[in-house]
Amino acid sequence: MQVQSTTTNTSSPDEQTTNKKKGHIIPLSPAEQIIYNGKAQRELYRLYGDPREKGWGNKWMVLWRIKQKFPWFPAEKIYIHKDFREKLTRALYLLEMAELHKEIKIFDGCYNLRTVRGTDTILSVHSWGCAIDLNAHLNPLGAEADWSADFISVMEHCGIFCGSRWHGRPDPMHFALVNG
């Protein structure tokens, strides 16, 4: 699951659903069917509902001014799910304490209401703001991870899953609240 661009998307889910009807945005239409395929999507839907629904972002998402806590982070702000923010905050503190935060070079995205790359009907975990892509240029889809074992271990200790552990189609840039 890779973000299509390296720009930070800070628009709300409601704005994206209203303004975009093509590409990776799935319109809210009874004629359109979304498939919550995979454990990750089913779990996110069970816990938080449909991120395409009106008002969903107001309930679950926050605009995190991350540089206030982590001046070294390569983005000023992140539009992120509040539950994922809690775990990511803890992980970033631990990475910083171990000086592993230096491995983070580029922020490549978090929230993006879209489908999984290669599908038209399966929502990406990024649609819930529960995934972050880091160092995409060093960790492309299908490649081996460029992260140290210690870096991944800290993330996993904090309950954040790394796509580098996936079988079939590893995604080492991808860190998420759920696995898959």
C-alpha cells in the first residue's frame, strides 16, 4: 500500500469524497460496492466504521503538528487517526532515545482516502489515517527493508506493524496500526 504522491494531504475525508469522484477516491454511492477484504480493513471497519461517511474525520482524525514534539521529523504536520497517533508518538520517543530516529529521512504520507494499489474496490489502511509511509525511495514496494532490525523492533514493540514483514508483496515503507 503506497501513497501515490509525496505531498501531505490535509483535506478531510468529506472534502475528498465530495471533490474527487475518480482515481483512488471511492465515491459514496449505493451503486458502488466496497470490499473490506483482508484482516486489516475488516478490523478498522469494525473499530472505526467507514472513513467515507460524512463526519467520520471529525470523530477520529487529528491534525498533528508533529514538529512541536519531534523537531527532527521531516514534515510539519500529519493528518492522522488519533489512536494511531498515540502509538506513533510512543514509537518516535523510543526511536529518538535510541538515536534510531536518524533513519527517518522522508515522510511520504499518512491519510489518503484511496484504494489499495492495484485494486478498484479495497480501501487502503491509509484511508483510516492508520498508516504512515517513510523513506519510500529507500524502501520501495516489493523490496527488502532498508531499516535496521532495531528500528523495526521498536516500532513493533509499540504495536506498529511494518509492511516489510508481509509475504508475497512486502511494503517496507509502510508502518500501520493494523497488520496487513
